Amino acid sequence: MEATNRKALMALLLAGVLMAALDLAIIGPALPAIQAEFGMQSRGLAWLFNVYVLAQLVGTPILAKLADRVGPRPVYVASILLFAIGSLLLVVGPEPAWLFAGRAVQGFGGAGIFPVAVKVIGDIFPPEKRGGALGMLGAVFGIAFMIGPVLGGMLLQYSWQWLFLINIPIAIALIFGAWRLLPTGTLGEDHKPFDYGGAVTLSFGLTGLAIAISNFDSGQFMTSLMSPLVWPFLLGFIVLAPWCWQFEKKAADPIIKPAFFKSRQITMATSISMGLGAMQSGTAFYPALAVAAMGITEANAAWLLLPGITCTTIASPVAGMLVNKLGSRILVLFGLTCIAIGFLLYGQMEVSVAMFITASCIAGLGFATALGAPMRVVVLNEAKPEDRGAAQGLLNVSINIGQLLGAALVGGITASQGGGATGYQATYTVMGTITAMLIVLALRLRSKTAERALAGTT
């Protein structure tokens, strides 16, 4: 593909990812208005997030696999279309059930946008350009979380429905652009039967695991384990997991290929990413630490997040451009070290505004380099061209499961230490220590020389 067309294609992919990322960033300001209009309880509002995450968790491996089978264009178009339909349901819904349905459809559609974008970059861009392109995708999330609250506040002056209605014209433009720019062909063998057994068991299994983890209280282990919102879903996952594995081993074209787990590099990448997903969930509690430790308002605590988000946004494309020069391993090791230092600063030092900003910037730099383009490049290099979508889907699922586990971990450790600033600082000390332990796994990633040889670059 010519450089000009690659630029247009990259703009299309960035716009799609930005639309989905913005929807996560701007829903927060809409929650009070939704609560007032429908009289929803706080737990119901939380499920507007949970339903989206569940649908995304289920949709990611399925849509990523379909992109390998039928090509990126139809899957990307379908993903954008589903996202738009979900947005429309949120706008026209006369009761809360419509809101949950809309968020579920949005989440399922959004699940295909990022893996397809990564697959296209792997298929179209030369190896020496992939890191920079992937870094730009990572930067989009930081941009979304910086402008999302501002955009949300502006649209709320009219009504909360506008936060979702704005997705419709954007989606239409993206569909037309995708139809013109995205490749239609696929390198895979799409004549093989689809893995329906794997899709069903994987979907129900992941749903059960996610619901169980979401309702788990690690501070009261046994009591929580016996909760009707935990044990039936956890049992369902335990029963379905080996059944799903059997389907995947026997399927002609499995959604998650068992061969992925025979690759040491993919196994290391998914394991590290799951751990980093758990650590990333700790960033959601930065404001709570600031409020508890410094006695500032929640609004002021939110402003303290901007320096860290800015560091992540700037570092993501830089890390991507450095992948070909330095190799993924050195960047992942650097990122893990930064996250560990940032979290340990939170845990061990007296919290002040200067320390808070310093720690968040160091950790933000770490997440950009450890969980961004370098890890994506590892998986792109290791997976066969016809399996790139599915491999990226597996990486995304690993991160999402890690985020769910991390949220439960934070709650449990904080509660066990009496809550407040002391509890959060104990949590960040533990998370910083766990991050340092992930360095041992990262040392087993390929060296720069071996990675270049595999990718065919010099």
C-alpha cells in the first residue's frame, strides 16, 4: 500500500478507536443526569459500565477471529454499525432496560474496533513502521480521557442523550471510509467451518468469570465466595473451561488456537499483560488516595490525574517509534520498572501534590511503554499473518481479565488495612511489588536481534 493510502487508513483507524474510547470517557458526566431521569440506584449505574465491559470481553475474541477469517473490512464495518445501533438505543430508550441493552450492543461492537485496527497495521504496515502506528493508537486513549470530560460537559448543556447521539454521524462517516480504504481479502482459510462450540462456551465462560470477579469481595473471602452472585458463575466458568478447551483442540479453525500457548513469547506476553491489566486497575483509585491522604475535594483530585495522562499520551507514540530501534524487551522492562517505582512512591512516601504528580507521571510513562505498542509488536511478530486478529483478541481478553482481578485486589487489600490513606498506600505497595516480579517474566522476551530477525527487519 502506498504511503498516502496508509496515512488515510491510519486516520480512519485512529478515528474509530477515538470514538470508542471517548464513549468510555464521557459517560461519567452523564451518570447524574441518567440517574435523575430514570431514578436509578448507584448499583444500577455501575452496571452501565459492567455491561459494557462484559459485552466487550465476550465480543473481543469472536470479532478478532472473524477478522482473520473474512477480512478486516466487514468486521470493522459491522463493529462500527453495532456501536452506532447501541448508541441509538441509549438515546431513544424509554426505560433503564434499553440503556443496558444499548451499552451491551455498544460494548460488543466496540470489541472489534481495536483488534481489527491492530491486525490491519500488522498486515499493511512494514515491520519498521508498525511500532509507531501502534503507539499512535495507544495515544488515542490518553487523548480521549483528557478531552472526554470537557466534551461531555459541553454536550450536557443540551441533554445527556447528545453524548451518545453524536456517535451516529461519526459512525456513518467511518463506515463509508472503511468501505473505501480497508482491505477485503484475508490470508486465512475461511472455508473451514466456524468454531461455534468454542464461541458459545468461551462466551458463557468469560461472562461467568467476569460476573463472579465483579461481585467478589477479597476482604471477606469465604463469605463472598458463598454469595449467590459469585459461586454459581464461578462454578459455571470452572465447568465450561475444560469443555471450551476440548472444542478448541478439535475445531478446524478455533477462535483461540491452542498453538498460541505453545509459543513462549505469546504466553509471556499474555501473562505479563494480564498482570499489567491488574496493575492498571489501580490507577482508577488515584483520586481516592488523593482525597483520603490530602483532604482535597474529588474535583481537585480529578485535576491531579491530568499530568499522568499527559505523560502516557506523549510516551505512547514515542515508545512505538523506539520499538524497532531498541526492541520490545528493553521497553517492557523499562515500563515495568517505572510502574513499580511509581506505585511504591505512592505506598511509601508521605502524600503531597508534588509527590502525587511525580508518581503518576512515572507510572503513566511505564504503562505507555510496557502495555502499549511493544507488547502488541511481540504478539504481531509471533502470530502467523492469518492469526494476527485472534492473537490480539487473546491479548485484549488477558488485559480485561487482569483489570477485573485487579479491582477486586485493590478493594480487598484496602479494606484489610482499615481503608483510608493507609489502606490505599498498602495496596500500592503490594501492587508495586507485584509489578517488580513481572520483570522476571519480561526477561524471557526475545532480544532485539532475535525480534528483528523474526520480523524480517535489520
